[in-house]
Amino acid sequence: MSIFRSEEHVRNWTTANDQDLGAIVPLAQVWKLAKGWYADPRSRSWRPRSRDELQAVIRSAGLVGDFWELPN
């Protein structure tokens, strides 16, 4: 994941560096994903999440579509 100042900057960078354009997501949405994804591993109730649980976290951040599907 990389952070850019604008969509134009993303497109210029991917072109200049011969990279595929993945998904462009607002920082607020990335923050929503991060808060759901990174639980506190020091918590007594912490346990590794299943693929389906992680996929639910991604969906809860409003990220849907093929790009956001985790492998089985």
C-alpha cells in the first residue's frame, strides 16, 4: 500500500514505474480498514482470524469487488 497526494499522482507514478493500477482508496477508508484489521494481540480474547472473518472486516470498510477478495 502506498499513499499519494492525489489520484493524478497515483496515475503518474504507476505509469512512470511501469506498475499496474490497483485500487485508489481515500485515506479515511484505509483508516477504517486498519482499525478493524489490527486488533490488539495483547488482549486476552485475541485469536487469529479466519479468512472469512478477515473478508468481513474488508467488507465492513466498504471495500468490495474482485480486487478486495482474499484467496481461499
